[in-house]
Amino acid sequence: MTSHDYKTILYRQEDGSWVAEIPAIPGCYALMDSRDSALTELANVFASIADEYSQKGHPLPADNTEIINA
């Protein structure tokens, strides 16, 4: 699995920084100064977490994220 198999949430905070996260995977998020930097860092974080799961012999969690526009 790659990060492209998961829904990614991307939003801007009040201070102008960007948060990118994969809600299905605990701890898989990045906070950076730009949108592109947040997405790039998220890919790095995902790879690190995926490697950790693999080393432990565990599958990554399934993506059951539901996106709702309220």
C-alpha cells in the first residue's frame, strides 16, 4: 500500500501553516509552512510508519475515512 491508497485531509491553520494528514493511520500527519511541503512531509511520515508496521509484521489499518461536507 502507498499513501495514495488513503484519503488525505489538507487544511490551512489560522497562522497560515498547512496540515496534511491521513486520518486512518494514527500519527500520520505533517505540519509545514506550505501546502506542497506538508504533502511531501506527509509522504515521508507515511513511509516511516509503513516501514514500522512492516517490521512488526502488522498490516496498515484500512481506510474507513468518510468525508462529509457540513
